[in-house]
Amino acid sequence: MSETMRAISQDEFGGPEVLREVELPRPEPGPSQVLIRVHAAGVNPTDWKHRAQQLFLGKPPYVLGWDVSGVVEAVGTGVTLHKPGDEVFGMLPYPHGVGSHAEYVTGPARAFVRKPSGVDHVQAGAIPLAALTAWQALVDTANLQAGQRVLIHAAAGGVGHLAVQIAKARGAHVIGTASAGKHEFLRGLGADELIDYREVDFADAVSDVDVVLDTIAGDYRSRSLRTLRPGGLLVSILPYAKEELVAEAESLGVRAELLLVEADQAGMRAIADLVESGQLRAEIAGTFPLSDAAEAHALGETGRTTGKLVLTAR
């Protein structure tokens, strides 16, 4: 095994052009960690946002990427869950466990679960961060139940299209916002009602909703609060301006929570079960070799993709 690896790094903030392929020392797993030979890693909006500006990670240089699907290469002291040769997938601890846009990455053993045998690494690499976000919002935070009505914004996006499937698996009635050209795709995932946000103000078309999954923020938040039934809950995955949002929600007799996704083995096991049973699958908007990471970032930033973008390291 080589002592170095290829990785995608950046020395400054900026557009996709700041990303470059570099040779770095291959990491070694510490106590309770595994070393994973990365086969595929999703590219998420948080990746290009961190590339462009200082958020949680401080200043570059750094290697981005939180999604991982690959093969355990080595294990650190105390690891009992995984052995070398195991195919696993999961999410590195967000935000500071970053680094999967590389040939190898280390992370906590309990951040990963066995990859379902029926899907390949590209599919598995697309799922963790976006699906965990949807799971932690809809299940852990909102406790979404069968028969409840849920409004999912940007329903054809990376988080949105997985959230639609998770909500349907819970037995919920799913309402999604998306451009008209994506409605057929979303119906295929089980969405019950669809709203073309370009033609219709969803706040006029929807009411008496139990849960809203906000993936957009801006004025969508205030408008979404008004679609909730009394006591209903809005969960936003864009965690800023919390005090103002909570205060506005309380004034309307509803609730609001702001969520940052976390690495979560229990959540990953539940997600793996849904994948294994055929109830959850990522739509792959495009795959790119590691060396073309900048191209993947540029496509993602258009905001027009359906599903997930994935980098392949093998």
C-alpha cells in the first residue's frame, strides 16, 4: 500500500478553479478509527459552500468531502465492528471530520455501517449525508408518523428526493415543491402532491401541514410557517437566524427547529435497511473521477441538478 494518496485540496477560497489534485501522506487510523479506501464520495452543497467561503473549517488548505463508500483497509486499536476488507458506507463527523475527496480517509469506526450488497459504491457514496439530514429532520426531530402531511421544499434535490422516500416509508402524505419538469420523477418516488414553485405560491396552495422540511431558507421560512397546522413543526437544515425564526413561529402558534446533520450509526443502520429493502435509492445526477472535482462543483452550483453528484476514486 502506497504511503501517499491523491486528494482534492484548495489553498484559498474561491470558485471551482481553486480545487486541485495533490499528493498527500496516506493517513493512519488512530484508536477507534478505520482507514477506508474510498471508492465513491458524494458532493453536497456544503462542499461548495465551504470551498467558496470560511464557514466551520477555518482557512484552507483542506480536503473537502463527508460522504464515504469504500473498503476498510485497516483498523485502529479497539475497533471491533469492522475488519479489513469490509465494504462500508457512512458520513464523516460533520463538520470537522471532513476529507473524503481523496483515495483514503480515516474516521470513527461507528460512523460507518456495512454497505448493502445490492447497491454499488456510487449509489452508496451518494446517500449518507443527504439521507442522514432527511432522517434526522423527519424522524429524529419531527417524529413523522403515518398519515401526517409533510411539505418538502426542493423535493428533487439531493436531500429532498431522499426525504420524499423516507417520508413515504413512514406512511406520510408528501407534498413537494419543484419545477414542473421534475414532477414526473417525484411522482415515481411516491410524492402525493406537487407544486410548481415558478407558477404557484405554495403558501396559497398548501395548508394544515404537520411538518415542513425547509432546504432553502430565505422567505420560504416565513411562508412555510403559514402552511402549518396549529402546533406543527418546521425543520430547517440551514441553521442560521434561529432566534428570529423561533420567535416568528411561536407568534403563529407553530414550532421551528434548526438542524445540523451529525454522524449517526443508528441513523445509518436505518438508512441501510431502507436501501436494502428497496425503499430508498439516490438519483445519480452525475459521476466524476476525483480529478474532475471542479467540474462536479460547477455543475452542483447551478442548482439545476436532480439528485446527487458523486466523485469516484477507483
